[in-house]
Amino acid sequence: MRKQSWKYLAVAACVLAVACNSGKAPAEAALKLADEAVNAARAEAERLVPDDFKSLSDDLAAAKEAFAKGDYKGSLAAATSVQQKANDVLAKAKAKKDELAAQWNSFADGVPKMIEAIKSRVDILSQSKKLPKGMDASKLTAAKDGLAAATAGWAEAQTAQAAGNWTDALAKASQAKAKATEALGQLGMDATGAPAAK
């Protein structure tokens, strides 16, 4: 009788173990896919939408924690949600990148032309034996300094943009444009490089 009881207990334990572990494989597979989805989104999302990426990473960590505690059903649901969220975060990062690219393009269309206009005018004035009315040596020197600052700033902006550092690139591009605008003012020219209206 006792031998029979042990047999039933062994069977019950086996059934219980199978029941507890029945969701382990699906949860494990879902976690792997979730991990891959988060890693695929990392490159763009971590830089462009850091808050969203942190939330995504936290959700993945929670799914892994549930798995570690044996809550395979909860882990499976959480991991599946992370996969979808990773797609959403990646789409948001792409939209942000497009927005920043549009801002960059506006600088790329204007700043180099401004710098070229300043350089051309400074070269002409530097070779002149007599400066035109309204222009003196101090203004020309200020324009030269502004040209140097704008040129250096634009080069730094381009380097940052090429590296994908959009925030830094746009900040440096804005500063370069401000220096160029100031230099044009010293030369009596507007943002297009034409003589300023009087």
C-alpha cells in the first residue's frame, strides 16, 4: 500500500512539473525575439528617442525577471508586447530622424552659400586699395573673424552630422549660421549675400 502511495505521489509530482514548465519554451523563444527586436532598435532609438528606448529596455528587463521567477505565462505576454513596442519605438525614431534631417537640409542649403558670399566679399575688400563708403578696417576685420568662425563651425556641424549626432550637428549649424549672418551684417549684406536694403 505504501509502495503504491509513493507511486501516485511520483506521478503527481511529474504532472505538476510538466504543468509548471509547459509554457517555458514559448516564453524562452519570445524573450529571444524580444531581445533581438530591442537590439535592432538600439542604434537609432537610443540616440533619437532615448526616453522611449529606456521604457522599452525596462519592459524587456521585466519580462526577463518574470521568466526568472518561473512566471512563464507573464513573461510570454510581456515579451510579445516588447516585440510590438520595439517596432513602434523604431518607427518613432525614424520619424524623428526625418524631422531632424529636414532641419539639417535647410542649414545645408543656406549656410555654405552665406560663407561663400562672405569669403568672396572679404577677398575683394582685402585687395582694394581703398575701402568703400560705410566700410572701415575694424568692420572688415570683424567680418574676417566671423568668416573664420562660421567656416570652422560649419565643418564641425558636418562632422557631427556624418557621425549621426543630430542634436550636436544642428546646434553647431545654428551657431555657424549666426556667425555668418553677423559677418554679412558687418559687410553691409543680407542673408542672401546681396547688399542690405537701406
